[in-house]
Amino acid sequence: MPLFTCILWMIAHRRICARIDTALPLLTLLFFQALFLFYDCCYADVLAPYDVQAISILVAQIATPSLVPLSIIYLRRLKGIHLAHPTQLLWCVVPAALFTASFIFFTMAGHDRITVALQTYYSGGLKALNLSSEDPAYLFFISSFVIYRIVNYSAITLFIVFLIVYHHKSSLKVADLWRFFFKGGSVPVIQLQFFNLALIFALLVAKTPIIKDIINGHPWYMAIFAVALSALIFCFCYIAMFEPKKKVRLSEMNDAWRYNYGSKDKDEVVVRMLDSLLDDSEELALKHIHERYGDSPYAKLWKESEQLKRPELASLSEYVLTVNPGSWEDEKLLSAFQRLMLEYKVFLQPRLTLAEVAEMLGSNTSYVSRLVNNAYDLGFPEFINTLRIDYAEQYILDHREARQEEIAAQSGFLSASSFNNAFKKITGMTPKVWVASVDRNAK
């Protein structure tokens, strides 16, 4: 099961993730992982033909020691480091040398002789072979089992040291995972992959010769081990698809397959996708979006309010709520609506809906929707977001040390990303750029 999981994800990543920065190290890691799992399957299956097991042993000589340096290279690439460290390149020589030595001894001893010797080795160990220390078959077993294990235990030790150092330098916290799974917070992709790789290696290391017979001796134990390892490989490969995002939320897990939605939830998924894309966009892309879609109603409203300078008004909220109501005929309802927004500030409720506002006003949704459209030339969501952004601006100025999550929550947004996207749409700049422009104008 883990082997087929690995192979299927290799095909999937090759088809749909070929352009991401980690594509090459990821596919290389998955390829060598598949080779190792092939060896593990043959070694675990006592009924596997001995000639196939002999081939799998040769494969393991180059596959298993390569997993550690390839994992380190992948994590460094996730961090944005494209050059491999000299020690990683040096370590790659080790599996090549180990494979070469085993292959030479295998060829010198002969395929048939190694196959027969395997039966004796598995039943009685190295002493049962009763071969001289100069015999190629004996040297094959020394290099393929004894030296092979020494190299692998050294690699595991190296990887543990790397994980500890990497965890310390990158300030990775288990609390971030708690927020990711249970609080809706975002977490760097590299942190998820760090813990995924650590768990995969922990599971593989746990299957040492000491407990290998216990796992292989009972089909249920073997099945549990296979399912657990397959699940970890699946999670690792799935999250690798989000590498360009840098940070990801649990709610975005369904967005990996971009068009996985039906007619009922299309709008919700598309909005979430657009929010996500805006979060990841660079300045050039945002400038292009602004040039193409900058004439939207809320963008026009913002420009108009900036042109007026509105010295007599304390905020954009007051400007919005004191504009000429135009052709709207129900002055009483309009006045009640303005009071609801300006005095009671119901727009700060994170999950405020048009139906709730209509109920507060003793009206219906279609009537209130027409009121907003006719009086302010805005849709209800744009109108609410305009008031929230204005409130957020004042909150930022009053709380300079506040984090985006706090500002978003205080301004009525469900998440920092939705706040950031709304801020960009309405002001044409990010919150940080806006603060810098305010400070510059103040001087």
C-alpha cells in the first residue's frame, strides 16, 4: 500500500505540479522512497522469490541512504535555498559507493550463489553462511547488511540532528499546528512538511529488526503499519501541492483541486480561491488587477472620497452614510439603516448577513438590498466591507503594534486573509503600505 501510494503521487505531481520550485527534489525523493518501499515489501514477504529479494537488496543500497540527504534538500528548497550544501552532495556519494561495492561482489559471486546464500542468511544469520572472509558472497553480505545498517543508522542520527537544529532555527511550534487544526489559523507549508517527514522517518525507524518480526508476524500489525505509513505519505504529497502558497489553512485543503465544486457551492469556493490568489500575488500582479478592475463601485467610492478630502467628516463611514440618497423614496428606512450602521456599528459583527439587517429594520432582504444599491451604488457585501475597512484604518492608527489577526477580528472579518484582500480592493494597497503612506503624509 505505501509503495502504490508513493507511485500514484509521483504520477500526480508530474502531471499537475511540474512547475513548482520543489518539483525536481520532490519527485526525486518520492522515486527513491518508492525504491526503498519496494525493498521493504520484498524483505517483509517471506514468500517472495529469493532472486527478487536479491535484486531488491541491491536497490536498497542506493535508495535507503539517499532518503536523508534528499529530504534535507527538499526542506531547504521549501525554505527558498536552491543551492545544495556541500555536505549533502558529499553524502550522496555514500549510497553510490555502497551500491557499487555490493554490485561488484554480487557479480563476482554470481546470482545463483547469492540466491541460495540468502536462504541460509535469513534462517541463521551471517555465521551460518560458513564462508571465508575473502569470499565475494561473504563480502556481499557484509556490504549489503552490516555496512548498510551502519550507514543507515549514521544517516538517521544525522537527520535527527538536522531536525533539532532546523526546528530551533526556524522557530517551529507545535502550538501553530494546534491553531491550524482547531482554530482556523494558517501555518507555513514548510512546517507541515517538516512534521510529516519527521513522522514518516519515525515510523520507518520504529520498524527496526527488533520489532520487525512482531509486525511481520501478524497480518493485522502489518496492515496497521501499512495504513499509517500510507496516510503519512499521502498527507506529505498532498500538502506538497500547496508549496507556492507558503502558508495554508485547514479550510483551504479542498482547494488543491481547484475546480472541485458544484453549482450550489461554486460562489463560496471561487471567492475563497480569489482571496487565496490575492494573498499570494506580487506587486506587479496586483497592479495589473487594479488597472483592470479598478473601476469597480467600491474603488470608485474610495477615489471619490479621497478627492473630496472630507475635512468635516471623521471617517469614510460618515461619508458613506451621509451621501445623497439619490432616488431612494423611503427616508425613514434609510435613516434607520444609517443609524444601525453608524451608531450601533452592526457591520462589526463577523457573520453579518443581509437577512439579519433586514430583520433588525423590520423589513425584507430584497427591500434592504435595493436600498443599499440605489442609495450608495454598492452591493451589500461591498458596503459592509467599506465600513469595516474604514474602522480598521482607525484601529490600526490607534493600535500600531496590533497584528493583522487582531485587526481583522476587531473590524468584523473572519480571517486575516479576508481582511487583507478587502483592504487591497478598497484602498488599492496593503495595510502596511497604507500605514507607511499615512506616516509619510503626516511628515
